[in-house]
Amino acid sequence: MRVPHPTPPQTRRVEIGEPQRTYTVEPLEDPVPRESPPAEPDDPPVEAPREPEEVPAR
């Protein structure tokens, strides 16, 4: 007994159109409020260089 082949599915041509570019815009500010990190302390004050001292000759 011969089994008939299934008929190919009927298809139709689909018009896709021109490609369209999509742009993503990032927010300027963070939308989630966050705690700001504690301010780092400034560098400790640097001592002024000392003047050379006179050392007695030997």
C-alpha cells in the first residue's frame, strides 16, 4: 500500500520592510536613590620641609 506524501504547507510572501534603527537613551541621573559614600578625609597636612641644621665639624 502506498502512503501519499503530505502536501507542502502553503506559504505566502511576507513583506518585512526597511530595517529600523532603535536607540536606547540612558537616564542622566540614577533613578534609584542611593546613599552617597562617606566623604574620604583629605590627605593629612604635609609638614613643611625643615631647613638644614648646622652640624659641628669633627
